[in-house]
Amino acid sequence: MGDEMENGVEKLLAAVRAGESGEVPALLEPLDAAAREAALVRLKALRAEVRAGKWATPPDAPDRIRGALYVAGAGCLPTAAAAASWLGARDLQIRAEDKPLALVALGDRDPEWAADLAGRLAGRRAVAEHSYALLHGLIVRSGYAVPPTDGYVTGWTWHITDDRLVERLREDPQTPVLVAHALGMAEAPEPLTRPVGRRPARHWPSALLVLVEEGVLDRARILDVCVSRLLRGGPVRNLRLPLEMVRLLVPDAEELRERIPDWVGIAADAPSPVAGYAQDVLVELASARTLPVGALAEMTSGVLFRTEKKLVRAQLALVGKVLAREPGAAGELLPAVTEAFGNEDTEVQERALTLVGKHLPAVDAGVRRELAEAAGLLGPTHRRAAEELFGADLAREAVLPYQEILPPVPEEQRVAPPATTVEELVAELVVKGLSEEPVAFERALDGLVRHAHRDRAAVAEAVREAFPSAGWEQQTHYFTHEAHGIDVVLAGVLGLLNPALVDFHRTKGPGADCCLHQALSGVLDARLWEAAGLVGTGALPFLLATPTRHTGAIDPLVLVERLREYREAGVEPAPSDLTQALLRVARADPSTGRAAEEAAALGTPAGGRLTAWLRPETAADGAVPGAGPVGAAVRFLRRDEDLASRRFWPSDRIVVDLGERPAVRAEFPPAFQWLGGALGATPRRCHHWVESRAQWATVLPADRELFAACLLPTLAASVEGDSRGATEPLTALAEADGPVGRAVLLALAFGLGCVDADDRLRAVDAVLVLAARGELDAGGLGTELGRLVAEGSVKPNRLADAARTAATTGAYGTVWAVLAAMLPELLAPAAPVRGLGEVLAVAADCVERCGAGGEVAGLGALAAGRGSSQLMVQARRLLGALRQGAGQDSTKGPISL
């Protein structure tokens, strides 16, 4: 390489070091292949320096240098594969203004090379979304076809969306291909989903309709893409765009007929609003007598399998109209109608049975037997009517004793030992250490502490290599807020933390007005800062508090052995680590007595604390923190006490009092002192996002009642508004140790009444797990539910949905035991709670299935009233089922819980 070329390389490197991206293309132009190859070696070295933080000042220097590296590398890399790797690197994807410069720097590459690079970049969504200008330039330069990938299309939509949207779409030759791809994406690009709002010119559906009417877009293709997207399904939010386009296109009768199989599939499987539209389309076709009977039968089977009452009832009405007009279709349609025999709603079952009975004479003997066989799906309420309808054709099934079906008790899972090598540790940190899975998090944290104790330098080097984009050296002031992951401990390994900052956070406790879940999260924060200050030193060889069970609990003998290792190493336990270990130790374990003796024999203060924790009766008053549940009382403020509130929601009135425990407040570290009553007993309604929810359960895995009390304010709020995810800790609560008291029962009751269906499902699972473990106080749960429903906090329809879900797993006896304790509270008022009919329907179904008998206060008086409302009908049904169950053999009696 000559002096001139070497001088050119030096100028290029100087511009890159100065972050002057705009000068790079011109400096690249005179360089030949050998000079560019030499420059590339030095560019890679400079990139490594930036990663290592050697260009940290001024503050904007790293980003400017990365931008210049991005442009320079584009011009120096010889192959499309290498260029794609460089231009797609996350650490170089910083500044949007560098993308057009990179295109210039690529120079006159041949078309095939440009197309290859464009294809590689377009296939990486995150890169393509933010590199549209570069990709589009490469495509234009190559003359090849547009790569219709999700990333490229998303970038295109952002680029083209402005007040001239229609004109820009009309002028862009790639519009037909990219629009079709955008409409078919699993999740449409955000610009396409915006409502009309204040800028109608930017409304994509309206713009696309204009182009369809002008012939720029093919109407049939757009309609096919949208209908196909609806058929693939998914969350309703992802289907709004194709549904809106179909509505705007207003398909004519012929276009609707051509897509009958698609509409049938959509009606069967799509989310309710979309399925409703498809059902309307098929009803329209059926009314015009252009819907084949076979298609109607297929549609009926699919729709009647759904749970939405509105869709199911509309489908039965449609079949009734068609049969009234075409009696000969009964043989093909009635077998599809029997799908409703298994519906959870007895009124739907009755409508379907009535429809079958009305048209039964029109079918042959073979179909009649098929219908009679399907009648076995009917609930006991309609069994007699089915017998009268089908007579001898109805199979006589042997009546077997009722057997309660509960889920298997979750097996205890042991936590694997920590990673044995630094390589394995780094893999865990990348995959699990930064995750929300609490036990995996704890295992990774313990592995980090152990390996840093053995060889801090090796761990530090591995951390720098594994997290190059974290910019540790530039983030020395980042760790000034609560830690929400293992990152603060990684920074401690690298020696980046201010000791004063560490001391502040490790000794920080919640304020008196702090909410309970902030206090729970603060425990993890304090532990992380404590570990960050001690990691890699002789003061922290490993963590005492690492769980040995998947619930977060620690075996007592294991904790004793860990304390013995500390004694032999001459190390005093870290305060927060030891306190968390005490809270996690499984005091109900059979080995507790032996563990207490061995802990006392250690002769260390930590051993004495563990002994007193396991055997509080042997400790002197005030000598150590008390054992057992720290203590929590739950109550509701009376409405006349809560003068400041006008809504009277439970979250406004619920009071959790942790009780005064002076020893706990005196000897626990600040982050744990709230467990001794440091928080005032007042209603705590909080409105902020909670980031450490998954970690809460492992703070108190041995004190289920206390943990439930901490969850109550959040769970109480979950029956209001549109909150989601509040019941996630209930799974851990059900598997934890400790007594089941009012706090646990209230937590379950609020969970069963949550707004979100997934939240209710998690609460159902928790109830069934407790029942399987023999720990569910069904009567107590029913009593709490009765109070909450009566005051309007828990909506009957949500409770009915949760109870029905639990019952249909086979737990009819368990659900009835809960409802039986709840109903007297709700049947007592002169005006029953609105929506109670749904709850009575579930109760009646449970009694009919499990054969329970007995009386429910207030039910007889309600059933004796006049009327045909669901409330009255279901009250009579429940009363009849209870009377029938009382007269049956004891093998059909209620389950004793």
C-alpha cells in the first residue's frame, strides 16, 4: 500500500474517531481494495475500544463514533454477508442520519451484491424497521424485487405515512406488494392501526379504499388477504385492521358466496367481535337461500361449541328459521344442533332440545339414534325431558357414585446446584439471570456470588464479553435507583459502584406510608445492593438465602450446613442475606427439631438466631426476632368511618395491620423492619406499576397468611377498573406453607372476582390446589365471597364464570361447598343481588352433579315466588336438586371438606 493510500486511511480513521460521519463517504472514495482492507482492521479495533468505554468523553462521543464506524464499515467490507453483519449490529444501530450515508459509502456495488445485502438486512426485523432508507436505496440500485418482510414493510409504512398518504401510495410502484403483506401480518404496523382522529389524510384504511376504487390495488386480492388474516385468528386487537377493511369494501353477494368456507371457519374460531361479523354474513346468505345446508351444518357445529351466549342463541334461531322453511334439512342440521347439549348454560341446552324435539319426526331412524346418543351430554335438569322425547332410543347409563376430581397435588421440585463453571454461569445470566422467574434468578445470583468469590477477575472478564452493549463503564451513575435485576450485582463485580451509594441502598427501608408491595420489592432491592457491595470479597462466599425448593423455601438442615460453612470460614453472615434465609426456612418440615439442635450446637450468633426462629418457645423475650407468621390482621373500614372516600371500593377501605413486633423492628435490617409493624395500618391504594411481582412469593414462602395479607390491596383493586396480572402470585400462595386464614381466603375471593378472565383462571387454579392439598376452608371462602358480592365489590357474573370453570374440571362438590356458604348472605335481602341467577345456575349444576342435599336459608322463599326470570328458574332448579339429593343414597351426598 502506497503512501497516498496510507495517508487516505489515516484521514478516514481520524474522521471516524472524531465522529464525523458526513466526511466518511468522500474519504472512502479514493481508497482501493487493499487500503480498505487495512482500514477495516483498524476500524474493528476502534469498535472494540468504544465497546470497552475508552471513548467515554465527551458524553456524545461514543454514539458519534459508532455512527461513523457504521458508515465506514459499509464501504470497507468486501462481502454482502460481512456487510450485513456489520450494518445489522446492535451497537452500531444508533443514529438514523447515518443510514443514507452508508448507502453512499457502499458505492457502485453490482446489482446482485446490493440485492443480496438488502435481502439479508430485510430478514432481520429490528434492523429492517429502522433501516428503510438504506434498504430501499439498495433495492432501487439493484433493480431486484422488493423483499416483503415484516421489518421492511413496517419501515416502509412509517416512511410513507404523512398528509400525502394517498398520493405517495399511488406513486410508489411497490405499494401493491407491500400493502398485501402489511394487511396479512400477524400484527399490523402501528401506522395502519391508527384511528381517523384529527388527521384523516393519514388514515390508512380510507387511503387503501381510495386506491381500490381507482384500480391501483386489486379489490379481490385485498379482500382475500383480509379474509385470510381473519381466518388465521389471534388477539382481537390484531384483527381490527382487516375487519375494518372488509367492512369498508362492502363485499357484494357474489364476493360473500365465494368465501363461504372462510366465513364458516371465522365464525367458529375467531374472537367474538370478528366471529359475530362472520355469523352476520352467513345469516345474510342463509336468508337469501344461497348458503348450502352442508355449510350451515358445519357453521352450526362450530358456533355452538363456543361459549358466547349471544352467538349460540343467534345460531339456534338461524337453524330454526331454516328448518321451518326447509324441513328436509333436519337430517343434516339436527346432529349439529346437539353440540349445544354440552353447553354450560342450561337455558341453551333447553333451546337446543326443544329445537330437536320440534323437528325430530322429519329424521330417519339412524339420525334419531344419533341424536339420542348425543342427548347423554345434557345435564340432569333436562334428562327427564330427553327420556320423554327419545324413549327407548335413549341409552340407559348405569348411575355410578359421584367422585370428586381435583388436580394432583403439585410435586415439590428441588432447585439444582449453582453453575459449576464461569461459562455455564454466564449462559445462565444471559438466559435466566435477568428474567422474572424467581428461583432461576436466585440460582443465577448465587452462582455469580460463588464464582466471583473464587475468581473475580475471570467473572468480570466474562461479564464484559457477555454484555458488550450494556456499556458498563459509561453507566457508573445509572445505579442510583432501586435495582430491578441482577445488573447492579454485575456492576459490583466490575467495581463500578460508589461505596456510599451501596451503603445507602442496602440500609434503606420503606417509609411509613409505603405500600405493601413496595415493601416486598424493597426486600429484593436491599439484598441485591448488599450483594453488590460484597461480591468478589471474602465477606460473601455464597448466599445463605438461596432456595432449595421451587416455592422459594429452604430446608432447615441445609441452612444449618450453610451456617456451619460460614463458621468454618470465619465469615459473619450478611444481615439481609441471613434475614431472608430465616424467612424462607421451612419451619413445618419434619427435620425442624433436629435442625434447631444442630443450629444451637454451632455456637454462633447466626446459629442462635436460627434456633430461636425454629423454636421460639426456647428463646428469651426480646432476644431474637419472633418466629412463626409475623402476624397480620385484615379488616374493612365501615362506610361511616371512611368519610374521605365516596366510592367505597374494597381497595379504599381494606386495612392490613402487621402488628407490633418490637424484636423484629430492633434486630431485622431496615428493609425488613416493616414486618414488625413499621407500616401504619391504613388503607393503601397505589397506582404505580409493579416490576418485581414474580419475586414476592419467594420473600415469604413459609408464611402464607402474611404473604396473602401483603397481596390484598393489589388484589382488592383488581376487581375494579381494567387491571391485569394481579393474581400471578396466587399460584405460589397455594403452594406455600403456613396456615390458611382470612387473608388467604380474601385473596382467593378477590381473585375469583377479578375483571380479567386470565386473572380469574389463576385464582381458580389456586383454589383447586388448596382443595387438593386438603387446606381449603370452603365455608370460610364462601362467607367472604358472600360479603363481597353483597356489597357490590365482586360482580356475580364474574364469580359465576370462575365457579363454572372450577366446577367443570370435576370439582362440583368443592364448588358447591363454597357456594352453599355464600348463598345465605345473598338470599337474605328482600331484593336479591342483580345477576345472582347466573350463580344459582352454577350452584344447581354442581348439586345435580355431586348429589348434594340439605337446605339453604332463603332459597325456599325465593323459589316460591312467581316469575320466569333466570333468578326464579334457577332458584327452583337448585331447590329441586337439593331435595332430590337429600333423598338419595349417601354415596351421592356432598363432599366433606
